[in-house]
Amino acid sequence: MSAQNFFRHARLNVVSAVLISRGAESAQSEMVDISATGLCVRRPDAWQGHPGQLWALDLLLEGDNHVHLEATYVRETEHKICFEFTRIPEDRQIPLWNLLGGYADRLEAFNV
């Protein structure tokens, strides 16, 4: 069976601290990559999340930029966990789009 090409929003590799929280649960991590629809972080030690859960993410970007958003935990690998954006507060959208730059509108091919 041959691999099929699909397209997804382009991912930008960014190193940034991320605080992941849900109720009394929280973990610190580091962003691996980000796209217009979500982001992946390094899997925190003792991670106990489950796909489908809603989490609050606080991204600490360069300078004094801070982006707080809500995201659904969608998948994991041995080394990272990935989230899909659920809600980005209106006042935090500009810093996020500035970070993404041209990646916000770009698609990339990937194999399944």
C-alpha cells in the first residue's frame, strides 16, 4: 500500500515555555511547533491527560508576549502531545498571528 499525501496547516518550529492546566492539574512544558489550528508540546513527565479533554494553555513568547488560550488535547506520541485550538481570546489573537506570520495561511503536504 502506498503512502497518500494530505495537506495540513504549516507548522512553525518555536521554542517557548508553555503552562498546561485543567482544574487543579497543571504541567510545564516546551512548545515543539505551532500552526494556525493548534500546537504540539514536549510530553511532560507523568502526563495524565486524555484525548478530548479541554485544557488551558499559557504560551510565554519572546519579549513580554503572553498568549492564554483554550485547546482540546487531540493526540500524543512518545515524546509530544498535540492540541487543537478551541478558543483564542480576541485580545490575544494579534500576538498569536504575529508569531505565525506567513505560516498562518500556508499549507504543507504530509504522508499518512
